[in-house]
Amino acid sequence: MGERGVSEAPASSELLLQHVLGITRTRLLAVWSDPMDEDAFEKLWALLQRRVSGEPVQYIMGEAYFYGRRFEVDRSVLIPRPETELLVERMLLLGDGLWGAAGAPRVVDVGAGSGAIAVSVAAERPAWRVAATDISPEALETARRNAEAHGASIEFLLGDLLEPAAAAYGGAAPGDRSGDVGEGGGIDMLVSNPPYIRSADMPGLQVEVREFEPHLALDGGEDGLEPYRRLLAQMEAFGVWPRVVGFECGLGQARELAKLMRGTGRWPDVSIVEDYAGIERHVIAVRK
């Protein structure tokens, strides 16, 4: 697979072998020299051909792990990334600090995809009121199944970015700016990992992403920041200004995104958080 330009070929092969045999890596090492029966070999060979074509191993197996939990994934949703776990962690810490152990803030995950963020938050804080929006009905169904698998109570809302949540939880009517500037419009915390790849960069993405992950969840417009501008415009239009907003963004985008958020004058505290690789990955805005 490596000769065909497929990334992490040895690791992918090992994962697929574990998947076919239904065993852990520890068990696989113990039986490494044992012969494989013909049926298992044929199944493995078919999966390896899919991997050689560039299909991500997570789609082939139909699962990915995020924040210690197994999530069903398919081509209707992005594969959850480890760096997004840091965003979940930060939102949990901020929610605990602002609302306390007995609090029940309303949290909205915009662009839920597989539900990795929303399910993780709801599973970690069962008392919190969690909702998730997505424009893709297929993605919402995947997220719903993941929520059910983990016993997470989430309200799923179909629609464009913040619009369905703003309609469900109040805020001003579009264009009505008469409300209190401090009002969250019924939404206390908003978290989102929206599309942020620059349109011009889409053709240069690695084959696993370019050919298999949903472009609807990848393409962020000319500079990759269009979804964030639209989200901020929707907050203005609907009078929804959550006390906490957590955004994930792409390489080189965090400072411009932070500038956009400071420009609204709604959050006194806007900070940038680096991911595991030292990349400025998350922008967190807080109104204490």
C-alpha cells in the first residue's frame, strides 16, 4: 500500500487484520505465526483492496474512537480527529467553572457530523442539555445512532449552522436587536468544528480526505473562514450570543478568527489553544 501512496500502510494492514479476526492487538501478536483460514484471508484481501484505493481504514471498519468511545462512521461524516478532543475537554472545564457541579447549561454543537463532540459532552455531563445541528440528514442519523449507543441524551436539529437551534431555543427574530446584549438566546455554550479548508486547497488534500470524506464538511470557502463569518452573522441576526463559544479551525486561521470574534464586542476573553502538534487549533471566547 505504501508504494501506492496510501498513508500508514503497515498500521492500516494490522488494524484491518484485527478487524477481520475480531481480536485485540495483544491477541494478534500472540497468534501472529498461526495460519489464517481461507475465508478470513479473502475478507482481509477485499478490505486491503479498498484501503489501496485510498479509502480510510475507519470507513472500511465503520468505526473510529474519540474521547475513549467507539463511534460509528461512514462517508456521510468526517472521521473524528484527536485534536478535537482538546476542544471537548476545554468546553467541559469551562462549563464546570461557570455553572458548577449542579449546573445544566444548554450546549449546541453546530455541524455535528458523527456526533463526536455532542455525544462526548452529553456522556461526560448527563445533566447538561445538549443539542446538535447539521445540514445533512444522513450525518444526523449517524450521530443519532452514536448517541443511542452511548446512552447520551441529545436533541438533533436539521438545518443550516445555528439556524435550527436559534429557532428552537429563542433569541430575537432576525433583524431584531432590541434584546439585552448579554443574552445567549437560550444557548449557553456553542461549540463547532465547521468546514475550514480553503477551496483552493481542496484538490491538494491527501487522497483519503479528498476522495472519501464529505466535501460539505470540508470546504470553508475562499479563505476557509466563511462558515465562522456566517455563524457570527447568524448570532447577530437571531440575538443569540452564548457565554462560551469554542471553535476548531485550520492551520494559520486562529488569529484571524480570534480577530473576527473580538470584533463583535460580545466576549471580553478570546483566547487561542494549541493542539498536540503545537498548531493554533482552537479559538475560545468567554463572557464571564
